[in-house]
Amino acid sequence: MNIFLIIAYVVSAVSGSTLIKLGGLSVGSVYSFTIPWINLRLSVMSLFGILFYGISFFLYIILLNRFDLSFISPLTIGLVYLLLMLTAVVFFNESFTIIKTIGCVLILVGVLIIAATNK
């Protein structure tokens, strides 16, 4: 059950960030929502991103109540970061340099060490 909560959190956080970014790129589209007093235009995709990000917030609260903070925070931050790097390359054609690759490997090693020490 707990692993599914972690996966749900990571997927919803990554989906939220990705949809907000995609929505920001399509602000000029017909389907947008304007908040005039702060001069902010949000596309429907951005609104869905905010929804997913909100879901991830509530899942994170549940995770914080079930796990030690020193375990769950680095684990989820690392996993979200790794998946966001992947989505940045796939969806936004961002560069993936050797330095970023080394950083991702180090993060992955750290996540695995943290996950192994929580048994």
C-alpha cells in the first residue's frame, strides 16, 4: 500500500509540473482563463497541472504521516527530480548533458541507499 502512495505522489507531482509547463507554452490558445488583478493567464492544461499538483500535496501529507521525514523527503524529491529530467528531455527537448547524467546517477544511488536503509 505504501509503495503505491509513493508512486501516486511521484506521478501526480511530475504530471502537475509537466502540465503547468505545457500549459504555459500554450497560453495564447483559445482555451485560457484570465485572472485580471494579477495579470495571469492560465490555459486549461495549466489548470489540470494545478489539480495534479494539489493532489500530490495531499498525498505528500499522507506520506509524511506514515514515514520518517528523513526517509520520505529525500526519496520523493530524488524520484520526482529524476522523472522531471526525463520529461524535460522528452516533452520539451531540453538538453541532457554528461554533467546532468552524472548528477542523475548520483541522485539515483542516493535514493537507492535511502530506500535500502529504511527496511
